[in-house]
Amino acid sequence: MIVEKWGRNGTETIPLEGVKFEIKHANGQYVGNSGGTLFSNDIYYSDSTGKITPSGITGTAIETGLESVPRYTIELDSQTVPTNPNAAQTLHCYNNTVGKTWSLLPKPTPEHGRF
């Protein structure tokens, strides 16, 4: 399983380093980073390429975003993916920029009032 964290700013996407998330099995147990072993409260952070690659996960896994990096918000709280140890599944997670998006507005007319 490969989890990729991307930041979206309009049409541009960039990898996000330091996004905080957790991965659990469908039964609610945490997935460990050491060969997919189970232990409590395992937290992951995306690396400089926006990725994390936990190994040895079988069955259904649920990735939940906990905290994004500054200027980006978490778009989806959680995503579910079936895993197979013989084939890598990639989960793409996109975080949008926080703030205003500016657009050009038409000049005010009597029909549309003032802005």
C-alpha cells in the first residue's frame, strides 16, 4: 500500500510533507509501521515526496487524515482501500489550499446593483 498526500492549488498539485494521518484495519485495530504489525495509536507523517509506504497490510485498510500542513485543509476525513500484499495499491489524497480564490467579476450595472 502506498499513501500519497498532495496539495491542490488551482490546477497545480504538489507533494505535501508532514501530513498527519492514521491507518487502521477494517476491524478498528491500528496498522503498525513495522511490517504491518498491530499496536496502539500508530501515527504516520508523509515524507518529502508526500508518501508513506507501510508494508505487510492485508485485508481492508482505512486511512484517516488527522492534520494537514499549514495553508492546506484535509478534503476527505477517511478513505477505505482493499489491500493485497502481492500488488501495491496507491491511495491518492488531495488537500486544498486554505484561503480565498479570486475571480474577475463584471462591472456593476443597474440590473445587478452594487458589489
